[in-house]
Amino acid sequence: MKPDGKSRTREENIMKKQHHMFIIIAGLMLVLVAGFVVGRHPKLVTQATDHILTVSPAEAAPNASEFSPTKPLPEFDVYYPGTEELQPDEMRIVACGTGMPSVRPKQAAACFLVELGNGDKFLFDIGSGSHERISALKIPYDYLDKVFIGHLHVDHYGDLPSFWLGGTVMNRLTPLRIWGPSGEKAEYGTQYAMDRMQEMYAWDLATRSGFIDFRGGALEVHEFDYKGVNDVIYDENGVVIRSIPAVHGIDGAVSFILEWNGMKFVYGSDTAPNKWYLEHSKGADIAIHECFLPSVLLVTKQFFAPIEALRVGSIAHTSPEQFGKVMSLVKPRMAIGYHFYNDFDTQPEVMDRLRKTYDGPVSLAVDYMVWNVTKDDIRVRMAAADEEIWPSPALKEKQPPEGTSDAFSEFINSGFEAFPEVLNPIWDEINKIYGTDHKPELK
Ligand SMILES: [Zn+2]
Ligand SMILES: [Zn+2]
């Protein structure tokens, strides 16, 4: 019976059944979609819980009228590199390496990219394996000309040679600028490392000239005092970067503080809890600090001896409980922990332990995690990376390649098979298309 006491007609019953069916199907679809999202991005759900829970159901749900069987979804909770305009007041941070010195497919070693609404971009550390992630962001290499190295462990600058020399064939024509700390001795400083890096790649460098416009192979090194406390090491275009000492390895490790547009980004690189980080990171919008695997997991998962696990996990590095303590004093808008193998079984343990000492917003970073930061909001997503990456065009007009490399010896020269009947058509093809008359010679 209907509420007004009249019985339903057959059509009304069919419509009612159809309506119920629709609700059931829609419900099932919602469960499936929700299951897919949770299954696809478990980290978003667990790692950015604080942010997600502050959004009301009305804010969270897209308007049903925006859905269509033929149009794209109205909203993607994913960052597709190269598809979003950064707003003038916005900061975007992308994790390009969050793991350990021994890199693995899921996690490269330390590297965070900071992009600002004024167009400036900064790389903080460039650890082993991170170049691959950087390239996946599809940013022209000329825009990626500023690298800040926190210390000279391989997991914090191991991909610099690849980025530096590989970048020259990805159309970088601007010198690469490097900032890094001095050491207690000259040979522990960044300048020494950069000089030796260029010596180490002497053969590579000798082969490059004469083939391509190699202006992007120039290095500009800025070494600063590792003992500087909140000293300005960079001040351009409204962006100020300071360094503070870090407690890690031996003397010569530092952390960085970037300030722009009233926002503060702190990158700890590697450090044990220390007074400088506590004092100068206070109230940061984003505070990144290492958060190592609990010592017990270093024994059971990484097969360290107990004494190794304690030394590495609580003295050389920062345990989750220590990370939480630091963040409870710094009180950032978003704390970011990194530098451990972040998996389905390790992450809950790390989270439980840091929650003993910290109850504020936190992300446990994995590679390709993205934070969009404004004064009002911090949005946390994962980036979807393509595998088939090609370079962007050069941002400057290319100049003809200068000079030649060390010429081949007569011995090697005598071994070259020119095959003119093969080479000439290749040259003719290019010269015909581009109106040129190039006849490259073996050097
Ligand atoms: Zn280190
Ligand atoms: Zn490290």
C-alpha cells in the first residue's frame, strides 16, 4: 500500500523495482570504484588520512550531473605530469626518491623536486635512481638547473653525473648550478667532489664536443660553509634558501630551508634529531625529515645484526619515534617522513611508532607522491608516470657544435668502414629535407 492508502499499479511496481535495481547497481558500482581507488592508492588513504578526513562528504563527492557515459571523469585524484598549471601562489613538491642507497624499482634514493608558482624549480638531493623519476615529470631540462645537495652520500647525489651529462642530450643548454656544503677538510667538500666528478668523466666529456651544442655541460658550483646556521645561500627572484647544520655521518651534512611567498619548505636530507632543525623549522608549511625503519625491522627485514640495527636505526639515522618527537616540536602543516622501504608491512609499523610521539598531519613518502601547497590547502596525490619519455625541445636556439674531441689515432681511424654507398643517402636525405649541405667527418 502507498502512504495515501491506494494500491500501486503494475507500472508503478515495475518502476519501483527498476528504481531499486538502479540503486543496487549504482551502489555496487560505487563499491567497485571505491575499492579500485583504495586498492590503487592505499598510500593516499593511509598516509594522508588527516587531510582526507577534513573534507566533508559534500565537498568530497563530485556533482552527479557531471558524470557522463561519454565524457571524461570530472575529477582525477591523480597528478599527470605536464598537465596542470601551477598557480602563482602555489608550491608543488614531487618525491623523486624516497628510499635507501640500494635502489629498487619502487623507490629511488633521496630526491625532492620543489616547483614554485613564479616558475622556479629546485632539486633537493639527487640520489641514485632519481634521474629516472625526474625525467618522468616531462620538465624541460633548462628549467631544472638548480640542485641543492645536503651531503655527499651516494644516495643523495649518486645520479648527479647522469643528470648532468645525460641532460646535455635532453636539450639542456643552460649550465647546471650546484649548491652543496663544505667539509671539515677541503677533500670532504662539494667543490672537491665536483672537480673530481669532472675528472672522473674526462673521457665522456672529451667525446661530447664537436657532436652537439654542449653548453649544458657547464657546471656552476656554489660551496657554502656547513657550519652556517640559517645563513642565506641563495636569494633570487623572491626565493630565499638557507642552510643549517645536520648531524649525520661526519661533519659536513646540512639541511635546507626554502622560503617563498610567505611559505616555508624544510628539507632535512639526512640528520639525527638536532637543535638547529627544531629551532629553524618551526611552523613550516612542509617539513621533510628522514624517518628510518624501526631497528627491529632492520634486523628482521634487512638482516642487520642487532648492534648494527641500533647504531644505524637510532643514532646514525632517525627512528620513527624520534621523527615523531621532532615533528611534535616543529608542528608543520604537513610532516613528511622518508628514507625507508615503504611497503604494506613496514608502513603500519612506522606509522604506529611515530604516532607514539606525534599526532599531527603526516605523509610517509614514496616515489611519485605529490603535494600541492597553498596557504589554505595541502593536497596529497600520487603522480601517474609514463615510461616512454622523450626530451622537450631546447628552450634556446641551438648553436653549431663547437670544437672536436681528441681525434682518433691513426690506428682507430684506419679501422673505420665508411660505407659511402650507405652514408651518402642518409646525408642526402637530411640535407634535402632541411636545405643543408652537411658532410660530417670522422674526427
Ligand atoms: Zn646520508
Ligand atoms: Zn641517506
